[in-house]
Amino acid sequence: MTDIRRRHRARGIILATLGVVATAAATAATPPSIDAFAAYSDFGAVTLSPDGNRIAYTARAGEKRALIVLDLEKRTMKPILAAEENLFQIRWCSFKTAQRLLCGLRGVDFMKTQPYPVSRLIAINADGSNLRVLIQNGRSNTSQFQDRVLDWQDEDPSHVLIQVTPPELLLPFPDVYSLDVNSGRTTKIQVHRNPIRSWYSDDKGVVRYGEGCDEFSRCEYVTRDSATAPWRVLKRWERFKNTSDFSVLGFGPSGDKLLVTETLDDRLAVYQLDLADKVDHELVFSHPQVDVGGVIEWPNTHRPIGFWYETDRYRREVFDNDAAAIYQIVDKSLPGTINHILDAARNNQLLLISSQSDVLPAQYYLLDLEKKALRKLSTIAPELAQAPLAPMKVVKIPASDGTMLPGYLTLPVGAEGKNLPLVVYPHGGPHARDSWGFDEMVQFMASRGYAVLQVNFRGSTGYGGSWYDAGLRKWGTVMVDDVNAATRWALAQGIGDPKRTCIVGWSFGGYAALMGAIKEPAMYRCVASIAGVADLRGLTWQLKSFYGGSGTADYTLGSDSDELAAGSPIKSSKQLKAPVLLVHGKHDTQVDYDQSVRMNRALSDDQKHELVLIEDGDHSLSHSEWRKTLLTKLEAFLAENLSGGAGH
């Protein structure tokens, strides 16, 4: 149920050569508009063609969101495809060749009125011609996920490897196909194997590793030495009983060794596993305080070049010397921001870079290493980029038992940090985390005059196994108690005004908002749950409707029916004293919108509450119109209950 918050937007992208990159100072006294925050979700799927002549991206084109191609030589823009159609939205795009684009679409389908996620894969030329839906296999063409590109086959301009579950199988064990991106023809190269759910290829594009679990949580890792060698089982184990947290990141630079994560001193570390010699794991990288988050790949070759992790903010450790030197140039050119190399062209001499910080929405640049020139795509989300936004401050918060909880405090621009209207904003997941960087929801609330407090309660990811386990199956106890402890700390510090404190959350955060106010009703003046959970037993039923969901439900929530009922806001709704706002998309595939409907029904007439259902809305309310509805309702709700915010 992790909510998706990283959204990007552009209007009228034009190239401008920059000697020095700087964010323009704002002159307007008024905060950015709701439209500016809502439209931030329209921009994304940015990719650079291999010849460096074109950039494709999604953005608003007139009244609709479109896939747009920017010709860098001709300095022209052309919308070539609607980015939203029939409940499907473009989520990613990448150039296969200088002319041919592949794009993954995500959407919903229905089984007995219950929405579930699906994906499709399309190809289209950069001029808008030769549009083709690539995977249409089986009698009913109903393979659930069709955009899982396994290997881009960089030396072959016409083919990629893709893993797709045959629709007639009715089980999530994919075949692997060689897919012609022009004709859509497929050639099966690997037959599905129970219980393998994900395949991995080596640096030669040979499928050599697979992993997966069946619905009974029986899991298996398999490998082979070549395309013609037999498969052998590396390990069999039972899901949720693996204490080493072994997982595969992918093949290492040599092509014969896997990069894997395992626990070292309670933290996830990266090891190298030699598949040929079957020797013991070799430690590659670890951090003494936090988990390693994952591998960093060079974009066009997809070879691993380093690892990333998060302390108070995103960090990277690059072991490839050439890539490390390039990242040094990038970071020197764009100081004080989190920078990622998204694409590379012209023999790695032209780079597409994204850059953002806590006070700067994502911006995009072209770095020409030969010409030593940095060119910026004209300001993305100009109203937000030019506004004075609120910095995120790292804080340490004592829990009720004295455990120090990491978090972030964002104060309104110009505020002194005392006696402010306060919004406590717990993250979703729950096994996720808040991070330093641009968050449009946080900035929206801060721009309206509210201090915003975020806390990585126990159960959050990134802080080691013990921290994660401390919140496991403790939704309504440890995790919510840590959120309430953070609220008490902010009030005790004099940061928040006890008479003007609200709790707002999304997904699990919506659950934490409801449950937090139920457990300490006198502390909050209002409660807003966005796509939130209200009934834990109902959530377990939803999870169990998916393949393998029974084990996931029992592991994350527990199986004691009485405990689930006791930890459900819907069962304790009468204890809520503050006004409640419930917002939910009706096509939410992660938390059924019926959760909010039933919570609204459980509240009595003498409890002030409002339910807002958004037609076609997904879990993240990723469409700008859905976001606009949410932000409009939230702005009015906070203003009514926390009078004193900016502009009210």
C-alpha cells in the first residue's frame, strides 16, 4: 500500500544553454495554486533517444495528458499519443532505437466488480507512426502484466526479452519470449516453471536465474551455467521464515556472479555469489547504520555501477571508476541536489539527468561531456520551482519508551517554528519510509501555513531488521503509538499549537490517522484519511483474494481475528471526537474504496464527517484532476478546523 509521491511535470519544454544553474527567486506573495500542485503529477516517463536527438516525456497538452516528443535539433514538440485512455495511463517509456519507443501502461481490470492491476506494452515511432500493442497472446488476451521487459538486448535493434504469464495458465509463473518490437512477433525461449515468478538475464542476455514462491509460500531459486545447460536448484525455502533476508539484485559486472542482499549485523548488505564455483558469499558493500537500498545501474547498458542507501537523505556508493568520475561532474554542476543519470547517448557523452531537493521539484538537464555544457530543460512546474518552498529539517523524536525515532519537520516559509498549526503526516506502506526530497503533499500543506511532521516509526524500512520487526503485525499498537509520540513531542517542543493540530495520512497513513485519533482523541482537532484502511479484517480478505496473499496477510497483519477487529478504526469509530475527511478513488486496487465507505457509515450523525469518492481514481490519485479534487477538499478541511493557516 505504499503511496506513490514522486510526480513530475513540464510545460513548453525548450532547451536553454546554462553556464550556472539557479532556481529563480519568487516574487509572488501568494502560495502556489492548487492547480500547480495537482498538475505536477502529469509529467513523467522522461527518456532520451540513443542518438541524443530526441526526448520523450508525458505532460499536459491542452486539456489532456499526452506522450510528447521533443526534437532537440529542430527544437520542435509533437504530441504523438494520448497518455491516458480507457483506464490506462503511460507509466514509463524508453527508446529502443533512435526512432522506436516502448512504453508501459498501467490500468485496471475487474473480476466480479473488484478492480485489480494490469499492464500493457506498446511500441510507437517517434513521429507517432506504427503504433502497436505488442503482447496479445492467448485466446482472451488477458495476461495480467505485459510490460515486464527482462532484457533490452542492446546489440539487437529489433528485439527485447519479456516475461509474460500465459493467460491460460491462471498462475503467475511467466514464460520468457524474444519480442520483435516492430511486428510484435514472439519466440518462446524459456518455459514457465513452478514456482518461479521472476527471471534474470546475465550480461550476455542469457536467462540464467529465476526465483519465486507458490501460493503455499514454498520458494525456490534456480540457476544454470549457459543457455543450453540444465537448470539446478540453488535453494529451497519457506517464505516469511527466511531469517537472512536473501534477495537478488541482479547479475554483477562479470556476468557470472549474482549481486544479492543478506543480513549483516542486522542490516541489509550486498554480497557477490559466484554461480559457477558455488563459493561462499563475498561481501561487496555494507553500511554500519542503515540497510543498503539497492543497486545503481548505468542506464543504457544496465550494468551495475554502485549502490544506494538512505541515512538522513539519499546517498550513493559508486564502485565503477568511470561512472564515479561522471557522477562527480554531475554533482559539481548541480550542487545541493539529489541527482540521477536517467539516460545516456552518443557513446555515453550525452547524459539526461534529473535533479531535485526538498525545496526544488524535479528538474531535467542534458550534460554534454564533450562540449562541457549543461543544458536545462525549461522550468518544470514553473509555479512550484519559482516559489519559496519550505526546507525539510531532520529531527530525532523520543518514543514513549525512549527509543529515538527519525523524522522530518517542514515549517512554513518564514515561520519561527513556535505555536504553529500542525499537520502530522504518517507515511504509507506501512513497511516503507519517508525520505528527504521534494514531496508535493508536504509542500502543499506547508505553503498553506502548516508545520508538517513526518516520522519513520518502527516498522519503517531502511533502518535494519530489528527496526522493521519491531513494527511487524503491530499496526494499531507500536506503529500508531510512535506516530502519536511524535505528535506529543512537537506539542511539547512548542512547535505545534495544541488547539490547531490535525493528522493526515495516505494508505497505511490514513489508517494511522484514524487509529491515532481514536487512541488519543483529545490530541487532534481533525483527521483526514486518503485511500486509508479502516477494517483490518477486510484488508486481509482483500489480500487473500490474490495469489499467495494468505501468507502475506498473516505475515504483515497477523491472523488473530479478535486482534484485527480491536485494531480496526471501524470498530472504534465512536471514540473519534474530531471531524473526519475520507477521500478514496473508486478504482483503488491496493485498498478497496469500500473501506472508506464503511468507515463513513460507521460514523454517527453527531460526528462531523465527509466522504469524497473519486470516479476512476487509483490508489495514488495520479491524475491531475483527481489530485485537484483531493487538494481542494483538504485545503478547505484544514482551513476550517485549523484556522490560522496562511491565507485563511
